[in-house]
Amino acid sequence: MIQVFHNANFRLMWRVKWGFMAFSALAMTVAFGAMTVKGFNYGIDFAGGTAVQIKFRERPRVEELRAALEAANLGDINIQRIGEPEDNEVLIRVEQTGAAPATAGEEGGEISTEILAALRSTEQKNTIGAGALDLNMASEGRLSEWLQSAPPGTTGAPAADMAALAHDLVEYRNEHGGLFHDMAAIAALPGVTPEIVRRLEEGAVLGDFTLRSVEFVGPTAGRELLHNTGLAILGSSLGILIYVWVRFHRIAWGIAALIALVHDVSIAAGAMALTGKEFSLPVVAALLTILGYSINDTIVVFDRIRENLRLYRDHDFEEVVNASINQTLSRSVLTSFTVFVAVTALFLYGGDKLNPLSFCLMVGVVFGSYSSIFVASALLVVTYKYLGARHVKA
Amino acid sequence: MDSLGLRLRLGVIIVVVGLCAFAAYPPSEKINLGLDLKGGIHLVMRVKTDDAVKAEIDLSQTRIRSALGEKGLAPSQVGVEDGKALALKGFETGKAGEARDIIRTQFPQFDVAMVDGGLRLTLDPAQESATRDSAVRQALETIRTRVDKFGVAEPTIQRQLGASNDRILVQLPGVEDPERVKDLIGSPAFLEWKLVKVPPGVTADRFDPPTSEEAVARMFPGGLPEDVEILPQDRTTRDGKPIAVYWPVTRSSPLTGNDLKNSRRDMDRFGSPAVNFLLTAEAGQRFQELTRQNQGQLLAIVLDRKVISAPRINAVIADQGIIEGGNFTMESAEDLSLKLRSGALPAGMEILEERTVGPSLGADSVRQGVVASVIGSLVVVLFMLIYYRLSGVNATFALALNLLILLGAMAYVHSTLTLPGIAGIALTVGMAVDANVLIFERIREELRLGRTVKTAIHAGFEKALSTIVDGNLTTLIAGIFLYAYGSGPVRGFAVTLNIGILANLFTAVFVSRTVFDTLLSLNPRAERLSI
């Protein structure tokens, strides 16, 4: 049998607890320091504005993009390469406050359209304006319509196959990041006849880029998101507080659990500020999940303490707490390990969008387990010392 | 739980497995993917209901003026103040009270107040909110029609309930052209025909619209006549720079988009894209009259307060014609005719929030999310098998069932799987084994104390139960608030997390126990447990 700890009997609640509590205090100070001094790297959800993610066919020259966008006079522009260099992807962000004078006072939902228009080369703008099909932006329906519009007998394939061909082409494009890199790639696909290739070369263009995503949050929506987020945090904190209070009767237990919660959530949030990872709505969801996870872990330890207090009435409070922690230690380590493994997999393989959320969870899980022992339980022992058994024992 | 027969419990498990498998199979069809995974456009729009209120007041303005005129009470000045009040000023002395009484009886939708010898009319609150409400409902209908004609499969177009009732949520899966769609559903497409009022001393043929409003006004000696307004037209200069020119046109519009019967994309005589239109029979007669009386004049075609073109009336036109010269592309001509066929929006629209995901990004997200979840689950399962040996198989079974229930429940309630939702599933996998770990560690403790396998299993489940319920309930509290106040993708996270927690309670407490009990019933005198 494999066991993390065989009959664990660490003396955690004696002098060594002060060291851990000092560490916790320090970690919280650093976290609050990072949040106030450095601040969060707010995503569009909270900062407002427009973010457009674009993938280019060829390596984008950021300086040229910037020049093109500045000429469009959209306000404060931030251009950032994202992903691997060979992905040719950029994220363009326009801040809300920098809205162009023409759109001042408006919400600013048109900025993404203006960004796309500004990025197109004049040459492509003209050919597409004249009715050419952009193969890197056209939807399946549009493509199918275009293919079917060929005069009968000129495609070298039955017209009925064109809808299926459009589907295959779009599927291929989606699997390759949303772009056809050259006509040769299209010509090599099954079902594409030389006639179709010729027709594409005449009447279609390979656009320089494809749109990966647009996020826009105007001031009105931003205010509402913030408001709702506040309500979610307030509501769940209150709900958990009431639950702990009802569950443990003694206010001291509730307060100890609550301090552990504040500890975990603030350290996880502090880690977000410190690393400059994007703070967006999913991160708030992660913080609330940490809230739930942390209280769950604390309850496991507290339940054991309460059970043991009834069993060993003649033992020292410290001893009972220490024994309870040791008894639940294997479980605490195992569970935080499995959750940690799951969120680490998300962090490593889940892609850019899930990265901030999973990072926040990783930090939260580790501290959530740690705090049940070294914050919540340690605080119980300390309170017992200063307030006496009457206030603490359940 | 012993009171429940083992067979009954096994039966319950089989039924649950069957129902969930039935509901969720095949997942690619039964599980509804969110726009962030499938690709598509998500827009929260606001109907500018102020526009509708203003239009209502504008409309009443002429009628009130003529009603008062009949009684010889016409005020010298009538104007709209801050978009929501109608100010009547300059009554003959002592006539204001009389005018007020007439308005009160004939136009009961207005509240009338005396201000400095004049009258100030505001829509009464009930009427105003009815106007706003009907504007939103009408906008909803129009957007539905437009999206329908554009041909989007499974669109979601609904009014958002909330503090302000002027929001419309538009979700269009699989649509890849956000610019086009935003214009298509967001522009009012209010079409008007207005005669151009050329200044005195200039013939219609020679009139060249100036590049500023002031210049237009200066052309009229004694200022702009009351029934004339100035509207802009976008043009490009020869070297391709955009400029605006301004036309003096009649305030009233003899014809509007409401008079259209049909509209299609067409070609003008040079082969450039244009839009043709067909008027209703009644409007056709009016148009005929109008063109007969105003031969040689310019007739401005105005779309959303911008002049598209102002052709010269050369012949009597009956019920059909063409809109050309608006720098149309094939696409924009197609879209304009679609909008004209669907009717105008009653008010301007404004985008408050947009989340568009290209299908390629959605496909990447699904791939990455699935890979990450599978890797995470495999490591967790492998670990449980190594650590708890045969009992790990039990835990793995519970975990698999948990995921099956999660998918089945999502299919049943038609909830949507989003990218954060995938994260919620991965997290559920990590947390689901927690209950099993709690129970197994307890059983191990009991075994160490020298209890028999049977007693140890019973005690393990019994003692771990309250802790498991506590822990899951607290996480559920956070999850419920996330669901209640979270928007879009975050709500998806809350859905998978909450269903996962509930499924977890069932699998860990009920299913794992039944598996142990079944094994015990097969071998009641087991002396060793692989745990």
C-alpha cells in the first residue's frame, strides 16, 4: 500500500506554526502590495474598449500596422504579437478613453470595423470592393454561393458538388488557423479541379489576414459587468459566511475560516497582479471557485477537529488540533494534488484564453490547502490560547 | 442506505447511466457549443428609444399646429426642446389657456404646462414608456426579419430583461463577417425621398452643393426657409479623399421606405450595382403626381439622414425606380435591398458589447480544451489506480459516471458548453476524486484499527459523508452566485461546475458505495481490500 504519510505525526501546531503564519502574513502583504502598486492587467471585460485578434498570412510588421492604424485616428493603440512567432498573430487593443473625437460620447462599437478597414492594403481594398471574393474571410455560405454561380460545365465538376466542396474548403481552412496560405494549398485539395483554380485566380483574392476574434465592451456594458461581478462576489462571500456560521455555531471558527478565505483569494489575486496576467471575467470565476475550494478544504479539517474534540475530552486543544491535521494530511495533499494536476494540464495545454484562469486556480489550490492548516487551524489554536476553551471548543 | 436493496440501487445506477448516455449520445449533436467554441457573433445592442420618443413628438408637431390653426390660435414658434418636449411660443395675448384646453382634449397623450406665456408639451409617462416599449419590440421584429432573410441558421435574437428594457441580444452562430452583419442589423435603413430646394437665382441643373452647412444657408437671402433642412452627402474627390457636401431639401418627405412593396439588387445603366424598388399602388400614384409636378427638379434620395444621390426628374415615374450612384458594391446593394424589404428600424441602434469568435479560433479552443482535459483526467486516473489499486478502479468508474451525468444533464437542460465551461469540467475531474479520497482514507484508517473489511467500508462512508456534503455545498454556493450574476462564458463555467458538484455527490456517495457493497455481496467473507 502506498501512503503519502504513514501515521503522520508532525508537530505543526507548536512553535513552527508561527513561522508559517509569518510567511502567510508576508505573502498577503506582497499580494496587497502588488495589487495596489502594480495593479491588475485588466482585460477588455473590465477596462472596456476593443480588442481584435488577427492572424496574418505572412509575418506581420508591427510598425507598419501601427502606422496604418494611427492614420485611421482611432485613439490609443496597443499592438502585441501573440502565440508562437510562426503563428503570425497579433492582438490589437484600442482603449476606451482614447476614442476618436468623431465617436466621442458614443459607445465605440464601430472601432473593430475601422481597425479591419485600416489594415487592408489599398490594392486588396479595391479588388474586394469591386466584388472579388476574399477566400480568407468568406463564410461557407458565401463560398458555396460563389462556387455555384459558375456557368454550368465550366468547373469540371458537377454543380451539386460545390456546396460540399465549400464545406471541405472551410473545414480545411479552420484546421489551418483560418487561412489559406497560397492557391497551391487550395489546388492540392481533393475535388478542386484546374477549372475551379483558374476561376479562383481570376475572381478571388487571398486576403492578407483573417479575423480570429473581436471583443468590445462599451462603457455601459462595462459598468454592468462590474456591478454584476461585485454582486457575485458579495453574494457568495455572504452565503459562505452564513453557512460556516450555521455549521460551526462558534463565531471564532467562522472567523478563522473567513480569514483563511481572504488569505487564499487575496494571494491568488495578488499573483495575477504580480505576473501581469490578464484579469478578466473568467479570472473572477476562478477566484470565486477558490473561495468554494478553500472553504471546502477548511471544513474537512474543522470537521475532524470537532469530531476529535468530542473523542478526546481530556487532551490539550493544541494536541487535538495537531492530531486532526495529521489525520487529514494525506487527504489534503492527495486532493490538492489531483485538482492541481487537472488545472496544470489546463494551464499547459488549454490555450491562451484559459491560461489566466488556470494560473489563478493553480495558485489558489495550493494556498487553499495550505491555509486550512496554517491559517485557519493555527488561528483556532491562537484564539484558544488568548480567549480560552469556552469560546473555541465546539 | 442498507435498507435499500442492492438490486434496487444497481437498477437506479443502470437507469441513470442509460438516460444520460441516451441524452448525450452522440455528443457532437446533443451538446450545444457556445459561440466561443463554435465561432459566431454575439452582440448586445441598445435601441435608442429616445429617437422613437422624438419621432413621436415630431409627428404630433404638425397635427397640433394645424389643430390650433383651425381655431385661429396658432403660435408663432413651435420647436422641439432637448428631444423630449414640444415648446409652443408666441401666442396672442391671453390665448395660451385656450390652446392648452384644446390640446388637452385632442391630444391626451401629452402633459401640458404653461411656461412664460407659452406651452410646454411632454409625453405623459405612461405614453412615453409605451412608445419606448413598442420601439424595442418593433426593432426586435425587424432584426429577426433581416437575420432571417440574410439566412443564418439557429440565430438567437431576444430582448434582454433587466433594469433597462432597451437591450436586444443577438447571437449568430457561424457567421464570419461581423462588419457586414453589424451594419445589416444595426442601421435603421430609413429611406426618404425629398425635393431639393435650390436657392433662388440658381437653376437645378447648375446647382452644386457646397461643402459646409453655413455656405448653404448663406445662399438663401433672409436665411433658410422654415420648411427646408440641410442634409449631408458623402463624396470622394478625384484624388480619392472623402468629403461631405450639403443639400438643402424639404423638411417633409413625400415618400418614405414605408411606401415600398419590394426591393432588389440591380444594375444601373453603366453596369454598376444599384438597388431597384417597387412602390405600393397608393404610393405609386403619389409618386406619379410628384414627378409630374416637379419636372426638371432634383429629387434627393435620403437614407438615414444622408443623401445617397439627387437625380434630376426627367420623366413621370409611376411605381418603380432605381437607387443608383451611391458607390454601392454588390454586397452593399444586396444588403440595402434586404434592409428595405425588411422595413426600417424605429430607432437607432448602438452596440454595447460584442464578442465575435472566428470559427478557426473556436476550433482551436475546442482542440486545446479537450486535449488539456483528457491529459488532466488521465493523470488523475493513473494516480488513483496506482495509489488505491483496485479501489482506484471504483473511483475511476465513479469519475467516468460523473462525466457522463454531466454531459447528459447538459443535454437535457439544453445548456451551452463554453470555453470556461471546459475549464469547469477539468476542475470537476480534479475535485470529483476528492470525495473518493476522503472515503478511502477513512476506510484505510478503519482497516488500520483492525476492523473487518465490511465494517471499515461502512464506517468510512458514514464518517466521510457529512464532510463531503459540507464541502460540496459550499462550492455550490459560490457556483450558484456565479451562475446568477455571471454573464455569457462565465455562466458556462458555473453550469459545468454546479452540475459536476451535484453529479459528484451522487457518484461518490451512492455509486462508489454500491460498487463496494456489490463486491462484498459477492465475497461476504473478504479479509483483504485492495485499497
